[in-house]
Amino acid sequence: MKRLAGYYCFAIATLMLPLLFPDSYYVTVVGVTVCTNIVLAVSLNLLMGYAGQISLGHAAFFGLGAYSSAVLTIKYGMNPWLAMTAGVIAVTVLSYVLSRPILRLKGHYLAMATLGLGIIVHIFFVQADQFTGGPDGISGLPVLSILGYPIDSDLKWYWTFAIFMLASVLFSLNIAHSRSGRALAAVHGSEIAAQMLGVDTARVKSYVFVFSAVLACITGSLFAHQQDFVSPESFSFFFSIELVTMVVLGGLGSTFGAVIGAILLSLLPEVLLVFEDFEVMIFGAILMVIMIFLPQGLFVAMEQTFFRLLRRKNQRAADVTS
Amino acid sequence: MDQLLQFLISGLTVGSIYALVALGFSIIYNASDVVNFAQGEFVMIGAMSAIFLLKGGLPYPLAALCGISITVLVGLALDKLAIEPAKNATVVTTIIITIGASIFLRGVALLIWGKEIYGLPPFTGDKPITIGTATILPQNIWVMVGTAAAVLAVKYFFDKTIMGKAIMACSFNKKAAFLVGINVKQMLLISYGLSAALGASAGILIAPITFMSYGSGVMLGLKGFCAAILGGMGSSMGAVVGGLLLGLIETVGAGFISSGYKDAIAFFVIMLVLFIRPSGILGKAESDRV
């Protein structure tokens, strides 16, 4: 109970927002974007933060989910849930096949391979225009309905995304305290040491890669239905970089770090809109400054400061009583 | 066969540019273990400053020289303001810092130069020279000759000069280099400057052929990274070979398969190479220290 206290507060806040501000643009429109980015950041954090494997191509799996939903429902008239399942199966197979050779690589080589994967998938979206509609994308996805209830308003979409997001966050928080979570942490700490302890590191890494890809893929499908439109621009190299930034900004390895990073980075464009042409420059500057001065991430730095102050206060109280 | 000759010419031209960018990657990586994702921005800044100085009325050689100098200053600033303060940063952190730097530089370029596309006039005329059935532009020759000169200069610098040897010493072992009295910080600074100069030269050489805008550096930088990995990260001559090879593969691939997938071919090849031989063509296999 105590371990998840923070999570319950977060869940209540997320679910209260639409009740308090049902018509706010920030809840129904920005809120959905924030939830999308949170799931993506949390899924990337499983791979990068828990297992210590960098990926500069996470947007590819997000895009594959979105495009399989869009193409299969629009071009082939498939049922939305069936299309989503087909996407998940395709991404599971693809990511599993790629996971072994990719995750054998380390450091800069791993960065290069994942980056290459992201760019190849993006170019495919742009070039295979008989399926994907090319650079203009495709629109007109059918309405998604859950057990007969159509999700057809902004507010309903917010609920859908909020619940999906809360489930992913809970899952990510719990996995850290499971056997697989500890195996991941061991791989992160030292692969060789983990092997010595009997962890099948290749399998662990491959599982987390597939899992993180599938989570991104489902998010992509939901995103496509919610937006009612997909275009390659949403799944570019830059978006992969943004996702990495979210994870690192909040604090690598911390689920709530990823959540905070995703929230901040999703709100940033709304704030920077005022600065128009300065937006790109400010974004880059923020990224650099935080990484130089707080490499452990904003959330983790805040958490550490908080606990340090708390400890000092307890210490002082103990000194007084003795 | 005739087509092949034409591919060879354009492949080597674009490959030369990749080689210069990759060489820049390699130098910084050797000196500081950092993969500088802002390398492509050096190319863009060099070309764009030269273009605007030329527009401002400076004579061509002077504009080119000033373009390179401005980029060198940017490179020095990058080391001093972003890399040096982040001591003991992990690989992921340095990757993000340099990505941040590249976004920042792109943002500044957008503010100064706007979104339009610009080009430089060719160095010496644009009358094509015919070889058999293939044609070659004077600028293609400039690119290849310029690259060859830059590569030889870099090789001479590292093999023959005290300063170059000092930088090599830093790349082997920083602590040992420090102990024999080498100013490690200064050597790092010089490698950033050198790498920026190479990037800027690449930009000025290629600007008459491909045109430039504030965002042109991204793909060039990534391709340079590809080339550096293809040749084996950290090996200077590997970077040059990797660059030329990547240019050729890309041009032939674009010619025979599809020009739309040109960039995808390059990345596909690099992934295959990584899967089969993770340490690159000329790179040494790494072993883990436990």
C-alpha cells in the first residue's frame, strides 16, 4: 500500500481532472496527448531505464501500430480490434526477430542500429504510398467501440487513454518488484555478473524489447483511432528523440520520472507556442542544460533532495530527543 | 557499364562528404569517447555562413574561410559549454547532450537564416566534362580533391606533428597523457575545433551541388555516423573508407532499386554490417573488461 501511495494520488488526480474541468482544452485535447506520451515514455523506460538498453527508434513501433490500424481498417475494411490485434502480432514477430541481433550490440552501436530501424520504418511509411498514402497520410478511421459503446467524444477518449495509461504505469511500477524486474536490473548493472548469477541475459533483454515495442504498438493503434488520421510525420526520428528525452528528463529508470518527463515535454510546446520561432532553440537549450547539470533527471533529483531533507530533519529530531 | 561510371562519379562525390563528416565523428570520438550528434550541424553552419557572407559581398575564398572559422568557434563553444561541464557523463547522457546541442544549433540557424533553401555558386564554372558517356561537373572534382587534401592533412597532423600525437595519446589513455604533461582539456578543445573545420569544409564543398537549409545537417550527420560505424568507430582511415563505400552503395542502390528508398538503403546496409560484424569493417573487435 505504502509503496503505491504515490501511484494512487496520481491516479485520482488523473481521473478527477475531467470531472473538475470537463470542457477544458487542456484536459480533453492536451490530456490525451499527455497520456499517449506517458505510455510511450513508460514503455521506453522499461527498455532504457530498467534494462539499460538505449533505443533511438521507439517511434517506429508506435507508428507500426498506428499504420496497421489505419491501413487494415480503411483499405481492407477490417474490424478495428482485429486490425489492432494483427498489428500487435506483426510487431511482436518483428521485434522478436530483431531483438537478438540488435541487443547483442552495446553503446553507440546499439544507438546506431535502433536509429537505423526507426529511419527505415519512417521512410517506408513515406514511400509505400499505395498502402500508407505517402507523406499526406490517410484519414477516416472507423469509430472504435468498447463492448458496444462507441468512443466518439473527446471526453470519452480521455477516459480511454487515462485508464490505459494508468494500467501501463501500474504495470511498470510492479514489474520493478518482480523476479523479471530484478533480472532486468541485474542486466543493467552488469551483464556479465547477471550471467554469472544464472540470468539468461539475451532472453531477458529480448523479452523487454518485445514488450516495450508491443506497448508502443497498442498506443499507436489507439492514437490512430483517436486522431482519425495518421501521417509519417508523427513517427519520425525526431519523435523517437523526444521520447528518449522524456525518459531521460524525468530520470532514467524511474517510472514516475518517465511520467513527469512525458508531462513536461508534452506541455512544453503549448507553453513555447508564445515564442514561435524560438521554440526549437529553447527546446534544445533545455535538453542540454538539464542533461549537463542534472544528468540523473529532474524527478530523481527532486526525489533525492526531498529524502535528504527528510533525513536531515529526522536526524535533528533524534538529536533533540537524545 | 556507362551507367556504372556515372554512379561511380556521383557515389564518390557524396561519399567524400560522408567521409569528411565521419572523419569529424571519429576525431571527437577518439579524443573524448563522445559521439557528437551535432556533427551534421557543423556542415550546415559552415555552408550557410559561407553562403550569407558571399551574399554580403565578401570574395568567395574569404567567405569560405570565414564560414569555416565561424564553425570552428561553434565547435570550440560546444566543447567548452556543453561537453566539458558534463564530466563523468554516461554514454546515454552525452548522446542526449549532443542531440540537444544539435537541436539548439538548428534553432539558432532557423532564427538567423529562416527556412529557405540556398546554394553556393560552383567554385569554377559549371561546364560538364564528358568522359565516355558519363559526365562530371567541375564541382564533383573539387569535392573529391578537397576531401583527399583534407584527409591527407589530417593524417599528416596525427602522424607527424607533436600536437596530433598528443591528441592520439589522450585517446589511448587520458590519465597517462596527463601524467606525461599533456594538457588534456586543451587537446579535447583542439579536436572539437578540427572536427568542426572538417564539417564546415564538407558543407562548403557540397553546397554548390545539393543546396542547404537550416535542417540539412540532420541527414548528413546521421549518414556520417553511419559511415564512421561502417568503417569502425574511432578509426580515422576506416571513417574515410566507410564514407566512400556508403556513398557508392547508396548511389548504386538508388539507381537500381528506387531513389525514394535511397536513405533506407544506407541504414539497411549499416544494420546488416552491425549484425554480422559489430565492430565495423576496419574496426578492432572490442572485448569487455569485467
